[in-house]
Amino acid sequence: MLQLRYAITAILAVSLFVTKSATATRSGIARTAAFVLRNCESRQDDGINAVTFNPIVAAIAAVTISSALMSPAPAVATAPTADIAHGGEIFSANCAGCHAGGMNFVKEKRTLKRDALEKFVGLDQPSVEKFFTESMRHKTLAFPRMPGGKLSEVDITDVTSFVVDQAVNDKW
């Protein structure tokens, strides 16, 4: 019984560290490990220790572990139709004057880097876009390199997706 418990614990521990899934999935694996260990039955047959293993318990453990190991890392929300390369061009032409390299030359602590976005705005494209479109400072800006001096909705989606991509992937 003890050897089986060590084996199960080792397999589940490796699963916890190998998986790149969210913490919730890791806690699901941990709950499954506890469930499996609780449901291992120890019995004595003719003086020899034996362990019976409920096949339903084994199936639950196998499905939980395999799904956690095969699931991708959680994605950061970006606009599904965004053109990040186009957003980079817009950023370079219109935003880099105040935000070169992800900095903020107007409000020093509110950079476009990962930590600041997480703290002040959110690390997903919809939150960054909402902040940009509702920010008085950005509402009143003219973008001279854009038709009519304004960014279109598509341009805003592209540039905010570029900003999120830069921040999430530590490209600044």
C-alpha cells in the first residue's frame, strides 16, 4: 500500500509541475490525487499486503491528469481579428512619441509594461482598448499620420492588441 501511494503521489506531483495550465487545473489535479489516495483499499490476503484499485477511481484520475497535461497555457485575451503587425506600425507612427519602448513620458509610473498594465488597466486587449478610448488625454489627441487625424475602430483594436502582445511577451 505504501509503495503504491508513493508511486501515485510521485506521478501526480510530476503532473503538477509539468503542466503549463492554470492554477485551477493544478488544484484539480491535487484534489484528484487526494481522491485517488483516499480510495485505495488495503487488504491482507494470506499474510501478503495487497491493494485493490477501483477502476472508476483510476479512470477519473487518468482523465483529469491527461486533460491537464494536454491543455494549453491560458491565453491572454486579444482581439481575434487583430493585426498586431499593423498595430505596431500605428504605434510607431502615432504613439511612440509618448510611449517609446513601452514607457510613458507623461505619467511615469503608468507605462505599457506588463506590471503597470496589470496594476492600472488590465492585461487583456478589451481592457486596454476601453482605457484608451475612454481616456480624456487620448480622446483629445490628433493623430496626424492617420486619415482625418483619428484612429479607426480597426486601428484602435490593432494598436491595443500590439500593446498587449508587447507587454505579455515582455517585448518592451
